[in-house]
Amino acid sequence: MSTSLSTSLSAPLSPRVAVLDDDQAVLILLRQVLTDAGYAARTLHSNTGAQDVLRLLAPAAIILDLPAAAEAASWRLLALLARDNHLRRIPLVACVPDDGHASDRAAALRHPLSTLVCKPWTLDALLASLDRLLDPHAGAHTTHATAPPQASAPLSARATASGA
């Protein structure tokens, strides 16, 4: 019995990544992509109570979708994360529209461990940002470097091509 316990304790744990997005299709896609890249993905469809859930999950990183509308719940959550002494230590990938304003608002919140990825993002760009936040001294994950060609297309282009 102690052998199996020591074996399971010595096995490397996948870094847990929390993904918050209001689009269920994006959550499904990112759960699969992150799992394939060696992460343990936890998805949240609603920002309601997300601060408490994130404290319980204790993820290694957070991916947060931020819409163009500044009054959206995601922006309020980002402000809470930036002020929360525990959660502000968790690296954050903020997915923002490339409209010139969302990036300014996110930068103004000054989350200390964050990076922005502009929409429409590619899976490679999102994973590379996540990799850099979690291990700034390491290169990109080799797992996603061999992703199929469509994985590099913007999410909106893949959805259109697949008829979704």
C-alpha cells in the first residue's frame, strides 16, 4: 500500500488552469486543448461566485475572457482579482477584443502577473502566453507545437469553417 501511495505522490501533477468564458463552445474547446497540452483545465461558464471558486481551486493560472463592454461581469471580476491579495498572485491571461480600448482598461487594473491576448486569438498564441506566465524561463510546450494546422486559425475562422 505504501508503494502505490509513494508512486502517486511522486507522479508530476498537471498545472491546474481555470478558464472563465460565457461561451460554452470556447470552454469545451479550451478544456480539450489545455488537457492535450498537459494542463488540468477547470472551466467556469459564469462569473457569479467565481472569486470564491477560484480560491477553492487554487489554479496555477487563470484564462479570463473580457468582452468589449466595460460593464460586463468579467471586467468586475478582473477588478476583484487585481485587488484580492491571494488571487492577484495567480498568473492571468486576459483575452480582450483588439479594439484599442479593452487593452487600456485591462492594463489600468494592473494585475501584477498578467498578459493580454487579443481576439480573435489563436490556440498557439493562447498556449504560448500561458506557458510564458507559468514558466518564463522555459520554451513553448512541445505538445501544442505539433497541433493540426486548423489550431492556428483564429477561433472565429474555425467556427465558420466547421459550420458552427
